[in-house]
Amino acid sequence: MYFKNGSAAVGTGSLAIIITGSIALAATLAGAEAVTTVNGNAIDSSVLEAYAESRTQRPMSQLTDQDRQMLISELTDLYLLSSQSGSDDLRKDPRVAAQLELQERAIVAQAFATKYISEHVATDEEILAEYDVRSASAPPLQFKARHILVPTQGEAIALIAKLDSGSDFATLAMESSTGPSAKDGGALPWFAPNQMVKPFSDAVAALEDGKYTSAPVQSEFGWHVIIREESRDNVPAPLESIREEIKQNVAQKKFQAYLETLRIDAASAN
């Protein structure tokens, strides 16, 4: 609970296009085969595959025959309802037409972004340069700490008073902390400051080894009492262990730079 949320996998998600409840039906692919027919309209395998990935976030190869039949049944219902008398009039309804327009553009934009990133792969030189920048900006130290997380400031103040009176930190953490590390006496794995929420990391960095916070530390998770047990040099992760992550970051930056040029060109044209 004390760690920052992990970074999302880098890709085309930064387009920030969110179509709630949308169904991404792909265009018919060459070689697709009809899986069923509804009112004369064939549902082919490419549509089924696109629907399966949208509906389950898994490829067809990972689905059972029962899953496949369920998806075909759902698609059949979609085709039945969307081909009823009056459906063409519904497509002309301003709200429905706007939703269709937005969904189509979202799919095409996402496909374009994916294609752009796949065609602008990071070079070894770019990966190394990004790694060097990351290493240079990394915090100099890592810390080993324990903490006690409680809901209120008053509870945290009372715990600090007990520590001042000689109580054992780990024992208090096991008895009082609401955090997941309570069972381990509040012990946290080694961490760099940039891996933690800022109020927590700032408090730890300000301590000396063996010292605990003299005042409660508030974060989005509650109130913390923290003891910094040890510190050590923060050695950057080996390049090969994070090469793929850096490769994706570089590709994402290229895409963002390209998108920014499109925005500038569009603004100039208006």
C-alpha cells in the first residue's frame, strides 16, 4: 500500500481513448471463414476473434470450445438486434451516429498508433542513451525500513509515544498496523525513494539509519510511523534486465513527439 502504483505497460494507451462498453469489431481479414450466419449476414472468424479479444482480453487460442460457443451466441444476438427493422433509422439518430463515429475513429487511431510504434523501433544507441539518462537521474540511495500504518493521526502519535518509552517497533507494527507488512513487523523490502509515494519517501530520506519519525507522516493510505533501518548505494539495474522496458519507453516518446507535431500542424492550419 505504501508503494507507488506501477507504471502501465508502455504502448499506445497514452492516446487516452476510452470507449466505455464499446465492441471493437475488426474488418474482415483475408482468409477469414464464416462461423455462422444471421439473417443472411455472415459472422466470420475475424469478427469472432476481434470480439473475443475485446470481450475476454484473451486470444481465441486460449479459449475453450464452450467459450467459443458462448461468444458466437452473444454475437448472434448483436447481429439480430442490430439488423431489426428500424435499425437504419437508429444509426441516423444524432447520439448513436456520434457514438459510431467516435468508436470508428478510436479503433483507427489505435491501429495507426500501433503501426507507427512497430515501424519506429528503438535502436541500440537510443536504448543506451535512455538508460544513461535514467541511471544518472536515479536516487543515490536505497533504504531498508519498517512502518506502521494507522487510520488516524492520533493513533500514530500514540504509537510514537510508545516508541519513545522503549516499545519495540516490530511488535507495535504487528499489533497495530493496518498495512500488509504488519505480519512482518512492518518490514519493507529494499526500495529507492522514487518507488514510494512522495510523503513516505521524503520522510525516510530525512531520517538517519536507526531513527524513526518523530511526527506522523500522512499519505493517501493513512498515517505512517516509519523507522529507517539501513541505507546503501542505489546501483542501477543492469541494462539487459530492463532493455525491453526502455525500448518501449523510447518508442512511446517517438510516438508522442510525432503526435505533438500533428497537433502543432493542426493548430497552424486553423
